[in-house]
Amino acid sequence: MNLKAIRRPLLTLAALSSMTLFLVACASTAPVCGSPQSRNLNTAIDGVQTSLINGCHAHFDRYYDELLDIAEGDPKPENKREFSEFLVWSSDQGLLSTRQAEDYYNRFFNVKFMSMRGDYNNCSHTCPNKQKVLFDMERELSDKERGLLKVSRDADGYYRADQLYQEVELVLEATCNACAAGR
Amino acid sequence: MMKISVVRKTLSLGIATLSLLSATSSFATTPTIRLFPTTVVEDLRQTGNVARDMETGLQEVIGRLDQQQELYNESKCDGAENDSGCQRLARQIGATYLEMLTIMEERLPDMEHTVNNTKLSLEKGLRNELGKKMTPWKLQETLVGGKASEALPQNTPTLRGRSGMRLSERFKQYYQLVATSGAKGDQSLAVLASDIYLDMDETSLLIQRTRQEIARATLMEQLNQSFGIITPEMIEVVGGVKSILFGDEDAQTLVAGPPPGSVEQAYRSPLEQ
């Protein structure tokens, strides 16, 4: 029997075996980052926390969105606290920075707009970007509708945020006109 | 011919400012941001006086126009324009209309002057207090007033959406606004100052355009006087002025506050800013 003829199938077999071993190894270490199965918010949060500390932290955004979905199914004021505690836990675990945790919370559950954060004065910073600021606020208002109204049943809070958006729009228009006139 | 909106805006501007004069005592209790210094208050007072004079003069003329129009209709002059009696009535209406334009023409320069003064004073305040001294976050906090989680008081009056309201009702709303502004603090002042400033800015432009239009409208009506014609534009303008002075039945006022909520909000997250 020719030596070459024997070597070729052996090499093929070895390559296939290596690939199989490699794939098996991968499958055993990759975390399963499935969606929470329970429609109960507390249980769902427990499940998500387990997934997050088992290596699914890259899926944080998706989990947060899914938790909001679940909470919309049972809206109540206490949900605010559940989300706050979940975010504080995420921050303590080092999954989020404090600032990120604040952003996640305030964007959905606070009347004030995170889009209005800035360290410079309005004439120099906000006015040149007025349209973008207002556009970002409008998007944030949708998140507040979800967080305040649909998840927490905080109608007052949501309507106050809506009014705040309108007031900011009016005041920025006047202030930016005044800034422009003074140049 | 002048547009109704131009006439309406011109008339309503001073009425808005007039009611704000008494705001000074309330504003004095919230000294944190200085959007209404004495100069602004004085400018508002002057604008208000000019507007009141104009309103008083126009109200009398409008009353006469109403009577003449009624007589014209009762005499079945519609469609009988060639009748000499009807032509005479039409000329009388035209003459009163000219009188209305003249009153406006006389008062507008004063009003333009005081409106511009008010605008400039407010402009300076807004630029310094809200534009240069505040970050966007600070501005937002000023508007929220440190009570973000609390609902606004119901029936909070606002300046926006004045058009079409009876004058007496408008004054009543302004009074309520002013009477409660001390308790509401800086957030109301910022909105109020912005609202008045934008109103004055727009009004200033409208006055300029109105003055140009009045000259043309006067010439047109002088020509019409020769033929005793009542033009549809004339009736339209008079109708617009009337709706400002006596209110518009069909007009709806804007909803000022949010609908009542039922949920108590006691929880405050440590993450909340």
C-alpha cells in the first residue's frame, strides 16, 4: 500500500478531530445568555442578575429592555424601586459605572432630562446645538413615557416631564435668540 | 388690505403687557434670577398704557361700526349697492373704518417704541441670566423648581393661547398668573420672560408690517369712498378687531396643566439626580 494513500485519510481524520474538540471546548465555556423566562419582575431580575455575573454583561442593554417589557405587564409605582436596586447592584458588581447606572435610571424614571447635561453655559454650548438637544430630549421623553407611565404608573411624573420639555423648548428659543442678538 | 392676524397681534401685545404691570410685587419675592428688573417693569407699564389708549379708542369706533353695519343689513343693502341710501350708509361705514385705521396709525409708533424697549430689556436679562450664567442642567433645574416629582397645581394659567379669548377673561387669567407667580418661583419667571420676549419680538415685526399696510389700506379706502363700496376685506378686518376686543365665541383656550394623576410618588432612588 502506498504510504501517501494512508497518510491523507489520517491527516483528514486528525483535522476533523481537532475541530470537533475545539468546538466542544467553546460550547462548554460560552455562557447561555437567554432571555428571562418569568413574567414576574422580581424573578426575572434574579435570572438576569445570574446571567450577568455568569458572563452575559455584554447583553446588558437587551436585558434592561426585556425587564422593562416585563414590568410593563404589571405596572406599579414599586417598579421604580426594583429598577433602581437592580442598577445599584449592577454598579456595585462593576457591570456599570455609577454614571451609566444614573443614566439608565434617570432616562426612564426621572422627570429631568439627561439630554440636558452639560458643563458649559447655554449661549456657548446649548444654543449652537439646540436642534440636537431638542431631538435627544424628544427621544428621551419616549423613554420616560415607558418608564414613568407604562412601568411605574406615574402619570403626574410623565406629564410633568412632557411639560418640562415644552418649557425648555420655549425658554431655549427665547434665550438663544437673545444670545444671538448679543453677538 | 391688512391681515387680521396682523391687527390681532398688534392689539393683543399691549394687553398682554398691561396685565403684567402688577406682577412686580410678586416678582419681588423671588430675587434669585433677575429677569424682570425695574426697567422692564417700567417698559411694560408704558406699553400697557399705550395699548390701553389704543384699545379704548378702537372700542368706541368698533361700536359705531357695529351699529352702522346693523343698519346697513336691516336696510337690506346687500345686493342693492346702487341704491343711493345704501351708498350713503356704505360711505359712513367706510369713513368709520378709516377712523379706525387712523387711530391705529397714530398709536402704533408709540407702541413700537415701547415694545422694542421691553424687548431689549428682556433680551438682556435672558442672555445674561439664562444664557450666560446657567448650564443646561441648571436651566432645567430652574424650570423644574426642585420639585420634579411633584405634580403641578391644577388650572395653572399660562400666557400661551391668548387669541380668541374675551378681554375680561384674558385679564382674569393674567391676574391669576401674576397672583400665583410668587409662590411658583423662578421656573415661572423664566417661562414668563421667554414667552413675553418672543411675543414682543414677533410683535415688533408685525407692527412694522402693519404700519406699512395701514398706509396702503387707507389709500384704498379713500378710493372706495368715492364709490360707497364695502369691501369683503374691510369687513374681515373689522371682524378681526372685534374678536380681539369682545372675544371669539368659537375659540378654545389651550389646556394649561396636565390631567390629574392618582399615584402617590414617595420613592426616591439614590440614582436620581
